Amino acid sequence: MGPRVFCTVFSLVTLQSSFLMGEIFDGDFSTNNGSHQELVRLHSLEEKPCSINKKVLVVVAKDETSGNFLVRGSDPVEDGAFQYEKLKEGLRELLAGEGFDPDHFYLICYTFLNPFSNHKYLAAEKKFFSKNPQLGKLKKHPLYGNPIDPTSSLLPVSIRNHMLRTGEFDQLDKLRELMQSVKSNLAGKLDRTAVIYWHCRAGKDRTGEASACFQMQFQGMSYQEALVTATKIAGRKPHEVSINAIKWYAFYLRDVLGVTTIGLIDSNE
């Protein structure tokens, strides 16, 4: 199978998987079993309220020039409404001693929720920012992970390298676009401090994926360090599709962009 044929099949598999990925993220589970029963169970977990979980409310980065923060966390939507005051209180505690004024900041909210199984939470976020544009803005960037492990023995290295060079590995999650967008907002100058807050539902899988990619690209973390950090914050390993996405991005940074801090990605290297 040539690179073009394989990549076409890959794209179809990935897009088909996107309709299910919202059901296998962010539950408090200890298995990566992709069975139908597991999907049903995890989908029911998605329906449980998340709101602000302070265990996953963590500063990812601070731009010392702009004074802006990048913070990861869980979905602020609870009981059908965006819990702005709860989020503000969580940020007040998290950023104490940083000169942060919880009554005078601009919230740039990146939501990784998808429009399939997460639509009602997205609607609540959209409603809040539509009514309160003075408080911030919503950036929708759904993440799904990647169903293909780039280190799988079933994936020829030549195909992997082709997908990395052409960017076909990043067709769905668009992580390269996300990283540049967030980096730009982090450095942006406003009339007040900006908090870039990115989240999925529980703040563990999709949020762990995005945070690990940011830390590898901009903070000098190796792949292993970024994965350990994501695991520590979540209290378990991220879901395998999120780990796959982190691996793909690590290969891209190391083998395409030449980032020297990534280190080993596959134990067989």
C-alpha cells in the first residue's frame, strides 16, 4: 500500500472515529478497553457534572512580558450553565501571589469539547460568552485524539514519515494550529491580564494531550516528561487515543522541526 492510499484510509478511519471519541474521553476509568460496553459506560460518565475540579486546575505557562496565563482545567459547565464565578474563585486561589486580579481579567476559553456527544455543554459555553462579551471569548477547537499509534509495528516507518512531512497526521485535531493560536494569545497585550483557559470535560485526556504538546514545543519537555506530567495531573494515564496524538506530535517536533529535547518516543528506538 503506497503512502497516498494508506493516508486516505487513515483519514477515513480517523473521521469515522471522531463520532465516537467524545464517548471515550475523560471518565474516571482505569482501562483503555475500547469495547462497546466500555463506550456506553464512559458515555454515561460524560453526563455527570464536572464543573471546577481543583485537582486538575493547573498553570501550564505564564508569559512574563504580557503577564498572561495559560491554565488547564475541567469543564466549567454545571447544571446547564457556565459557572463563571466558580472558575473565577478557582483562579483566584490558583494564581494567588501572581498579582492576578480576579475582578479584572479577560478570559479566553479554549474548549476541546466536540459537537457530537458534548453539544449541550458547548451550547452553555456559547450562551455565556454571547451574553457576556466583556468578560472574554470562546474558542472552539474540538479534540479527538488519534486512533493510530505511530509506533505500531503495523505502521511502516516510511508511511509515518510521509504523514509527518505532509502534515496528514494532524488532519483532525489540528494541534499545530492550536499551539500557534494559544502561543499568540498568551503573548498578546490587552488592557488587562488574560487567562487562556483550555479544557475538555474532566480536564484529563484531551486537555492532557494539548498541554503535553505545548510543553514539548515551548517549554523544553521531553516526550516522557510531558507524559509523566499529564499522568500525574490526571491521576492516571491519558486515554490511548490522546497518548497516540502526543506521540505523533512528539515525532513531528523531533523529526520534522528538529526539536532536540524530545528524546526517545518508542522504547524500540
